[in-house]
Amino acid sequence: MEEEEHEVYGGDIPDVGEDVDMATADDEAVKELDEMKKRLKEMEEEAAALREMQAKVEKEMGAVQDPANAAATQASKEEVDSRSVFVGNVDYACTPEEVQQHFQSCGTVNRVTILTDKFGQPKGFAYVEFLEVEAVQEALLLNESELHGRQLKVLAKRTNVPGMKQFRPRRFNPYMGYRPRRPYVPPYFYSPYGYGKVPRFRRPTRYMPYY
């Protein structure tokens, strides 16, 4: 019987009876498993470091605030607002020093804040904070007093409660008139065609050739 010839590409064909080295394959699998475990451990350490940094930033920014600290902050804010007044219709060219001189006779002025928009332009109103609570009543007497030729509107400052939105009713428009809203009255029967749909009935047309 003639022996068959085999073509070899890139190497010799192993004999059928040659044993495969299983120890080498096991070592490679163990190395790959160790590398995967090492990568997983590094990813877990990075995730823990990111969580720690995020918690630190939130703590610094005050995002996570203790209820006791929040109550204390709200109480201190109410105490400061009780010593402050709102001043409206302030001239845009008015400076905080001029507002302080205007209210100097009421008491010791601790701070004057003129609010501005995102472009740095004044909005036309300010807040004046005093050191004494009694100075607020004296400052209210300066309501409609003039500063730079404009009458000031002086009111006691309100404390904004977090989560509470002030209700502002709709202004009356004399051109539109006032139309009160009527309550919805359900019909005696419900239409089978749906809300707002009414079928159209047309009379059949007669044939009139001489009309």
C-alpha cells in the first residue's frame, strides 16, 4: 500500500500518537484569569475613588445638608430679614453709598445690596440691612421719600420659604374685560359620537330638471 503525501503549510503535521501538552494550556488560562481579576479590582478602586470625590464635592457645595443645619440656616436668614427693608424705584445711577447715607438717620446700616442682572446692570431695587431691629420701623417712615428725584418705595423684607412659590393672580386687562370661568356642567346624556362631535344630517335632494 502506497503512503499518502501531505502538503505542509507553515509547519509539520504532528503525529497522531503525539501527546498535547495540557500543562501549558492550563498555565495560560490561569494567567488570563489573574489578569481579568486584576483589571476588575482596578475598576472597583477607580469607582470607589470617584464616589468619594463626588461625596466630598457635594459636601463642600452644600448639596447634602443636615436638617438641623438647614433649620439653623433658615432661622439665621429670618433674623437677618427682620432687620432689613426692601427699597424699590431706585435710580439706576444710584450707588450703595448714597443709599446708605439716605437711611443713615434710621440706624446703623450694616449692608446695602443693589441687585443687578446678568449683564451687571442694576434692576432698580435694593435691600438695606440694619444692625438694630428698631431701625426697620424708622426706615418705613421714609416711604415715598425722594432720592435722585425719584420716590422710593420702602417695605419690610419678606423671608422666602424654600419650596413655597408665591401665588400671583392674573392682572385685569381693561381691553379684554373680565370673564369669570363657569363651572363645567355635565350634559344630561353623553353623545355616542364623542365630545364636541355632532353628526350632520342632510336632506335628500330632489331631481328638478326645470328649476
